[in-house]
Amino acid sequence: MIEDFIANFLLGFSPAGEGKVGIWILQKKYIGLTYSFIACLLGNLMIFPVFHKIIKLSNMFFLKNKIYRKFAIYLSLRARKKVGPVIKKHGIIGLFIFVAIPLPFTGSYLGTVASFVFGLNYKKSLIAISLGIIISLVLMLILYPHIKPYFT
């Protein structure tokens, strides 16, 4: 049981799963919807503080590296393109809305990059992204019975 919970937590933390996918994958066979939701939520809530710190430290040490700089510029441009108009128009509320939409590539990783790129306040970004994650996962729970037949 604990191994399944940890696996779901890690899937919620991974860029591939981000909780939205993790809820559906492991709950069916292993730990049930409630525990799957909790594990994915906890994993997803860890993304912003950990990934924000990684971005900060990586930029401090590796920005002089040509390959890293190209990758960092690519991520920054992608974040500006996808999230930029929403954040420019609505600010921190726009970040929340972006993360709360339960679609691929609108989650906490890109939200964290956008928060960093636009220089948004850390605490406000943490709250906005956390609330967005909760709303997104609750929406996935609501949609689950309607989408479940397509995954069986």
C-alpha cells in the first residue's frame, strides 16, 4: 500500500503525470481514487517550491553554459508565449487560471517557469499555483466518471 502511495506521489510530481494523469493511472489497480487523489495532490504541491529553487540555482551556476542558456531561453519563450497574455492581463489571478485548467501543459511546471520569468512574487505565486492545482485535480475528479470508459 505505501509503495503504491509513493508511486502515485512520484507520478504526481513528475512532469509527465502532474497529478492530472496520475489520479487515473494508479487508482484503478492499486490504491483507490481517494488515496490516489491525495498522493497526486501532495506530489503536485511540491513542484513549485522545489522547481522554483532548482531554476534559481541552475541559473546562478549554469547560465554561462551555452547549452543550458539555449534551453533556458527556450523555456522562457515558451512560458511567455503560452502564459504571457494571461499574466499580463490578469496578473497572479491569470497564473491561477492557467494552472487550474486541467489540460496538458497548463500545470504547475509551466506555471512555475512563468512565475520565475515574469518575476512574480514568490508567496503569491505559491498560493496561486497551489490553488490552481487543487481546482484542476478536483475538476479531474468530477470529470473522471464521464471519461473513465475511454481508459478501460
